[in-house]
Amino acid sequence: MRPAFAVIIWVVLIGGLTVYMQSRDTAAVGVTYKPPRAEGVFALQVTTTFAVEPDPFALRTGQTEASALLVKLNGSEILRRADRVQAGTPIRVEPVPGLIDGRNEFYLEANPPVGLANLSYAVRVQLFRDGQLVADRSLWSEPGSRIASSFQVSVTKVTKAKDDHHE
């Protein structure tokens, strides 16, 4: 009699746990949060003090090639240049996809020429909303290394001023 009760208890516990786990997984599906998109037309301009070129020592996979300049916004790639870009040439992305109201994180990688790797370099990143400057950052490299840095920009809602009519 005792072994039968032990088997029944195990079946109830394991069976109940299995039913709970399956119902928990199906109940959580479909719940997502989508932050509001930022209003306005945004443009991103990247200007380097050095000629960027692909890293000749980078490992290449079958799907991606080595990039000279890479910019990501909130984890999504918005700019990739695999060709050589001369120093001082502004590279512009307009419109910038994926900007949200609130805090946004940009990630930038830029590769200097191999022959001039012992110098420090800078990249200027400017974010514009409807032609007006919103953020301006300068990122510097250590001598002998590429620039790989992230920075955050806070985008706020545009509030339209109400007309004040004083009589």
C-alpha cells in the first residue's frame, strides 16, 4: 500500500509541475514593450581625423566583411562602410532609423590605417533633429588602437509652445 501512495504522490507532483511549466511558457508569449519613436527627422554625421580603412587582420565570416567604419544605434546597425574613406570627409545618415524618446545608445568602431597606427585619432559624431544640432561628441583613440566606443544621447519630446495672447 505504501509503495502505491509513493507512486501516486510522485505522479501528482511531477505531473503538476509539468502542467505548470507548459502553461507558464504559453502565458508569457506576446507581452512586449515598444518604446515611442522620437518625433522629427534625424540625421547623423560622422567625421574622422584620419582615413578609415578595413582592418586587414580582421576575421571574415561568410556573411560579413571587415568594416572600416561601423555605427550601431541601440544594437541595430545603421552605418557600415567597408571601403576607404578619406580624412575629414563627413559621412551622413539621414533619416536615422530606430531613435526613441528617451535614452539612446550609439556604438562606433573606426579603423585607422595600419601604417599610422602609433598615433592618436578622433571621430566627431553629430546628431541633428530637423536641421538643429542635438548632440555633438568627439571620440579619441589610444595610440596604436582603433576607436571602439559607445555613448548615450537623450532625445526629448518636442513641446510646441502655445500662443500667449495678452490683451
